[in-house]
Amino acid sequence: MQNKVEFSTFFTDLYDNLTTQEQDLIDDFIFHFRHHGLKTFEGKKSPTDNVPLGDKDRAAKVAYAKKQKLWHAHVGHPKWNACKNPLGGYKTSDYVVHFQKFSDTYIALVDYDSHNNMRPPSRERLFKRI
């Protein structure tokens, strides 16, 4: 049985306007998750509640990310970067796909953005479960 991937309305519209390279990288992430889950994906994946201690809105961001089950994964755009931690076993990139992780076998992609400005997706961008 395949793992389940769904898409927010915002993400579907956003995806249609990405470059072919970005779409291909996101498609690789989707394929990998459907068939293998998150654990062995080459890009770093993390819960979005890992907010730097110095962030002035840290408590609110952590609470929001936890409530909405927000995660993000590096997808390799514009290129893959080697992990700085030799024991890390993953790669990073400048861009990440944001998703809601409802379980180990069910996610919904909700946004795609630069990791450097790392804004959690707004409520309007989230997946609406029926």
C-alpha cells in the first residue's frame, strides 16, 4: 500500500507556476514518500516547530507549527548541498517544501519557499481536511 500525499489548493496553484526543474524535484519527493516514507529521503526533513531561541515570536510559531503539524523538507533547488554535520546523513538546499504530517503515512503539501526566510505557511495555505 502506498503512503498518501494530498495537496492544499494553494499548493496546487503554486506548483503550476514553478519551473520544470522545481516540479521535478517536488515530484521526486512525492514519489519517494509514497513508496518509502520520509526516513530515507536524501533531503533534510524537520518539524517546523524547531524555531531559533532568539526569535521574538518563538512561542507563537512553535505552538502554531505543532497545532498544524507543520514540517518541511529540502528538495534540492537550486542544487543539493552536503550536510555540514558529517553524521547527518542528509543533504540541504535553499528551497523547501512545506507539508502537514498527519501520520507517518499521510502528508499534505501546502507551500514551497526559500529556507532562508523560513516563514511557516499561513492558515490560508493549509490543507482543508474534509
